[in-house]
Amino acid sequence: MTDYSALLGPDRYDIAVRLSTQYHLDPSQVLFGYLQVVSEVTGGDHATKGALDDPKVMAVINEQFEHFLKRRH
């Protein structure tokens, strides 16, 4: 499974452009989709800032974002 966490880093736009070309999306759709997945997975009453440091949480985010990309493809 691919790690998409770099979409939160300084190279996010370059990565979004590459993914948008691969999945026939606009880069803004890729970025918004990733943020939406992150929000859904880490949101809620018990979310903590450190949740993105948890490998299990990141695995769920990566899996759900990959599903997002494939649904749009």
C-alpha cells in the first residue's frame, strides 16, 4: 500500500499533480479528497493531534484514500 502522507508536506502540490494525472482528476480534487479522508479518520470527539503519528491511523488513511482515488478513476 502506498503512503500518501507526503500530501500533508511541502511537496503536496507536485504529488497531487502526479496523482491527478494518474487517476484523471484535478490536483485540487486529490488534495481535497486526502484532507477529507484525514478528517473523517481522525475526526470525532477522541481525536488527538498525535493521531497522524500513529502507524495504524495512517494505514487506515492510506487505505481509504486509495479507495477514494480508485472510485474516482
